[in-house]
Amino acid sequence: MKEYDHKKIETKWQKKWAADELYKTPDKVKGKENFYTLVEFPYPSGNLHLGHWYAFAVPDIYARFQRMTGKNVLFPMGFDAFGLPAENAAIKHNLDPRKWTDQNIEYMTRQLERMGASFDWARSLRTTDPDYYRWTQFFFTKFFENNLAYQKEATVNWCSSCQTVLANEQVINGECERCDTEVTQKEMKQWFLRISDYADRLADDLDNLDWPEPIKVAQKSWVGRQEGTQFSFQVTAETGEFADLEVFTTRPDTLYGVTYLAVAPEHELVSQLLAAEGPVKSSSKDADANGVFNGVKIKNYDKVEMYVAQAEAKTERERQENKEKTGVKLEGVVAVHPATGAEIPIFVADYVLSGYGTGAIMAVPAHDKRDFAFAEKYNITITPVVEGDADDKVFTGQGTIINSGKFDGLPSAAAAEKITKKFGQKETTYRLRDWSVGRQRYWGTPIPIVYDPDGKPHAVPEEYLPWELPDDVDHTPSGEPPLASSKKLKERTEKIFGTGWTPEVETMDTFIDSSWYFLRYIDPDNSEDFASQSARDTWMPVDFYSGGAEHTTMHLLYARFFYKALADLGFVDGEEPFKRRMNRGLILGPDGNKMSKSKGNVIDPDDQVEKVGGDSVRAYLAFIGPYNEEGTYPWDMGGIAGVRRFLERAWAMQSNLVDEPDESIEQKLHQTIKSVTEDTKALKFNTALSAMMEYVNEAKRKTTKEQFRVFLRLLAPFAPHITEELWHELGGEGSVHQQAWPEYDEKALVVEEVTIAVQVNGTVRGEIKISAKADEKEILAAAREEENVAKYLESNPEIRHIYVPSRLVNFVTRK
RNA sequence: GCCCGGGUGGUGGAAUUAGGUAUACACGCGAGACUUAAAAUUUCGUGGCGCAAGCCAUGCGGGUUCGAUUCCCGCCCCGGGCACCA
């Protein structure tokens, strides 16, 4: 027998498959259903790591399985190639980011080819190609024209290390998603996409998707829809007139307990007051004991101004970490309680967030812990209005209403409804903010906007797309976006639009590039459209999308929004881009820690492929744990050796084939087909493999050629090279990967003899082997006669029994 | 604090969808065969305690049931999401 030479076999078949274009996917195949399997495309960092193998090679099993069951499967691969590392490499080594990126892509493409996955390379794409980003820009201009993209002055997240703005989704625990630098707040004019307009649809449409519940829950909580009530408080001031203060609350039943209002430092009431009154410099210290200075009772607006300035200088984290509530009373201005008419003080306090609700709250110190802490500190009245069971210091639950005029005695829920009806109105508020998409960096899709001499933005007309990224820029960080240093871009703008016109110099968040890439795979060479209507009809939506958990509230949310926006503009059909989604787990180093160079626990997939072969690597990754659960699986050197041994045993079977089929082996084969089919369908590749291992262990010297050919087809998606080699060794025609998936025969699964457990009071005391045809009576008789069981029944006579067909008998001897 | 997952041998994990022989498969470990020897391969064994009968074991404590890893109640621990969100 020939040795199992994985290197020879794998190179040979990879070449052959490429030459035969085995995985080229037509848009339509007569009689076949289309099936679109998608994996998140990689960033071309320069080297394929084990995580990439886990992300691509294991779903390849599923793609191959679907193909063998008769579907026309699209399984594409590309590169999400814009982004910071290229630019940082450019700065560090003084080279062109495009060159760095393209080199990496070439190298990684070769590595991917050695994976032996069934990608259709003819449909490959990279987001940095002008042919690709032309459409990214086209969509942006359409969003702009339809008021889905807009500019506004806003407080945004700033990463000082990446020197760019970040979207809320890209701030993880106050740190930059990329580099873990603490994010600060910065006031600047920024581009936004109106994702918040889609809040309800993003939350509600999840219900119709075949997605894991935890992802749905996480996305819903990110959208953060909250139903409540809005109340208006009239504002009375000594000088000037001010608009009513709108507050949002989820507890309208506590309205009568409101003893003060608080507004965020950024609230417009504060800036209006400051503008109207102006801070009297040094007034506090020059005033007399009654606060009178030069015969005028002075207000505290210098303190207010200082407080606001301090609050705005803090990072979000600093505001949060300061658990002590602080604030300053706004003097000379009061609010009128809508129900009682009482005058109540207004404070500015940074525990009120400007971005949530209306940026102002009605404070109910008796029933809210934060308001309570604040009221205690500043000696504000605390009026209880809800009575409940709990004897906490601050009762925050629902209960019976008191001290609330005619609403006394009502339960919270009823009072909430009545009070809302009488004094306020129902209101819904969301946590989701608009998506900040401008990046002050070079290596990204240029925002296709130009400004006229008056500074008004205009979309670059479609005929000038792609609006190309210029190459004459200074990459050295200067605080200015690099495109500002491009003469070519400036000249191009003036040449096309006229003197005095200037280009936008920011680039797009790369998450925009990846928000529609799945639409380009389906028609990648189309120069007239991002994808033809017929390609969209045949391929969209994506049937199965596998990726990492980190994208739950980033890419997945953005892509869903993008697709809905495109649908509203008439570019795509349907509501959702991804029918079924699965988050995979994480492969850890052998020491159980996340792989990292500093820990020295990195497993290089290329080394492993060299040693044991790509088939072993992918099969081991499939075997390491259930693929559709977000577990963390440590790489185990012994484990991969075990999988390699399994493949060797399968290899050896070709030399031990028998002529006469064995009945029990035939049955085992059908059981194996059943298990492998069901488990693979359910993405439980680990148990699918264990079923095949069982077959090999049992049948390795009792299998006929025909049976072995069935087995090879089962194993083919898991170990595509070795099975292809064996298929041909056995004289198989064509590729094993183009064979039909084996079907099992229900009749072949029927067993003649069953083993039935016999319990006494629920504890197994013996088992009997009996003909599958035996009826209950015969089985009970046999069970009672079982030696050990009889012993127990002798001392404790049977009162009754439970019979579970073909499984067990349980004799109950006590009441 | 709130919301999701999860906790099973020395290890990764099965069985949890419908309550029905817990620990499949693999690693590791032990013993044997082959070999001058080792490696490789192969055969057998392997939850714990016990000579055995048997007892005890699915994070802990209760409950329902003839029977609970599975269902219910109350905790503990680990991972993740959200979090001064009104």
C-alpha cells in the first residue's frame, strides 16, 4: 500500500481542481436550488492565522455538503482591504499603502488556496479596487441625496492613537475597538448615516430571522428601545423667556414625586441661560453674605459655566467613574410642576446624559437611587409617592400610589396610564445613535462630496465615480486628514467643478465597505451596476452567514441597516440580507489562553499543514467542539494527532477491503449516513466526525469497495483531498466532490435484537437482550427473570411497572 | 445592577430538541503484542470509592416524578452583552 503522503496528494488535487474550475459557480443551474454561503471576508493583515482556518475551512465543509445534496452553492472569498494597518505600515516604513495591501493579498491568497476550500475565485473582490469602491461611493451619494447621510456639529468619539473619529459601536468599554486606547470626546462637524431612523425596523425585523437568540437580544438591547412618557415643564425665569423643558420618563406614575429637574451640561437651556445672563466674573467671591454685589443680587452662572466646562472636558469614562453625583443649581429660573403647579428648582448635573431621551430628567428622589443620592447631597425635598413591599431605602418598584391627589390608591400601572393621559404624552426613546462615518485617515474610500465656494456640500455626480483616492499625500500624522495635503485631489475638484470648489478630505469608515460586499460577489464584474437584478433575484438573501461574535453590534447591525436603506431607495428587494446567521467560537492556544505573540502560544496553520496536512487541520478544527456554539476551544497537539490517525486508518482501509458484505457493517454504514447527514445539517461537525470514527473503528477490515465508496462521500466535505485521492484509487469517475450525498435506507436501520435496561425503582439493575419483535409481555417476563433483577424483586415485590418500548423497563416496588 | 449563554471524567467534548441505560468520539494515562531497543502500529483497560455485593457522582441546596444532566424554585461560580439609559 502506498503511504498517505498528504503533501503530494493535497498539492496534486488543488492544482487539478483549479485547472478544472471545479468550484466555479454559475448563477443558475437547471434543476438546482441556489444556496449562498457567506463567511466574513478577512482584512489582509499579511498572514493567515488559525482563526482564519476556523472561520473559512470549517464552513467549507458545510458548503461542500450543500453542494453534494444537490444545490448550486456560492461560497465566495474576498478582502476587506481598506484600513489603518496599511496606513500605519506606510508611515513606519515609508511605503505605499496600496502596495503593502496588494502584497499581503497576494500572499494570503496563496495561503488560502492551500486550504483547499471550495471558493469560487472568479468572484473574488477587494474593497480597495476602484471598481468596487465606485459603488460604495455611489451608495453614499444616494444616501446623501435622500437625506440618509448628513453632516452636523456633534460630540464624537475620538481615538488619539488612531487619530480619527469612531462610531459608538466601535467604542468598547470606553476604548477604541482597534487599539484599546481610551476614547475621548471631541466637538466637530461630522458625517453621519441615519441609522437611528431604522431603530424600530432593526429591532422588530429580527423576529423573522433564523438567527441565534443571543444575537437578537444583543442587537435589540443595542437599539435600546424604551417606551415611556414625555412631560413638559414650563420654565419661568427672572430675565428672558425659555422654552418648556421636555423630560422623558419610564415612570410617569411618580410624577407627583418630582422635586427638581436636572439637565445635562450640554442641554440648550444651559447655553441659553449663559448667553442671556453671562457669568459675572469673580462675582461669587466679591458678593456679600446675601449674594449681593454692587446692589445687584448676582446669580451663579460663573459656577455653572465652570461646571459645564469641567463636565465637557471629562471622558465618558471619567464621568461614569465619578460615582458621586454633582451639579449646580440654576438660579433665577424655576420649573412649574404640570400637575401641582409648584415651582421646583432646575439643576445642571452631569449624571444626566445629553444623548439619551431629551437630555433632561424629572427627578424623583424617593424612587430613583441616583436622584436620591443627588437630593440628599443638595438638600432637596424627597416626596414618596409609591408604596410597596420592599423596605429598601429607595423604593424603585411598582406599588400603590400615594401623595398624588386623585391618583392615590391606584396601582403604578394604572396611575402611569392616567397620569400620562392627563399631563403628558406617550413617547419612545432609543439608545441607538446615528452612525458617524467620516474618518480623518487616508486609506479608505474617499467620501464623494465636494464643497462649493460657499461651503455647501454637493455629491460628486455619478459620471465622476469612482472618485479616486489620490496617491500624492503626506502620511505623516499632522492632525489634518491626509487627503488635505493632496494637490491632485484639489486640482481635480477645481477642474471639474470650478475655482473655489474644494473636496471633502475625509474617508469612509471601513465598516461601510463591508456593509454591502455580499452584494458584489453575486455579480462582481458588472460595470453597469453594483449587481444585476437577475443576480439579486437568484442569490439574495444570503442563506447562511457564519462569522465572529465581535460583529454582533457592529458589522451585522450596519449591514442590516444598509440593506434596508438600499431597499427603501429601490436598489435591492426584501428587508434583510442574511437569512440565517451563526457565530462561531474561538480557538485558543494550547495553554488555554488567547493566542498572542507575547504569550508565545501561537499555532501557525502553515506549520500544521506542513506536518499533518490541510485535511487533518480542518478536520481537527471541525472536531474540536460544536461549530455553532460560541465556545472557546484550546488547540491540542494530541487532538490533531488523533484526527490524523483517523485519516490514516481510513487511508489504510483501501488495502483491507473485503468482497462479501457483512450484515452488521451494512447496518452500521446506514446508521453512519444518518448521523453524519443530520449532524452536518445541524453544523455539529464534531459529532458527525465521531460517527465516522466509529464506523472506521468497527469496519476497517470488513468493508467492501462499494461500502467504502459510500463512506468516502461522507468524509469528502471534511477531508476533501484524501477522499478525492481514494475515490480515484478505487476507480471512481469524476470528482468525489461532484457525487451525490449518500442516502440511508430506513429498512437497513432496523435491528433484530434490542438491549433493554431493567430498572428497579429507577436504578438500573440489569439488562436483557431480546428480539426487537418481542411484545411487552415477553419483555416483562424476560426482565423479571433477569438474575439480578429477580433478586431485588424477591425482597421487594413489584407494585407496578413502566415500559418504554425498546429502551427500558422499570419495576416499582414502593409507593 | 439588568439581560443573555454556560458549569458533565485528568482534558476537549457526547447525551439536553420530546425526562428513559450519563460519560459517545478523541486526547491523556495504564497494561499487553510486535521490536535487539525505541518510535510507529496494534489489542485491551480507564468516572470515584470498594476484594466484592454495592455505594457515590452531571456547580450547590431543595422540589416534581416510577425515573432528572434534562423540568420547577432558591443560591454559587465562569463567559458575554448593556449600564448614571431616567
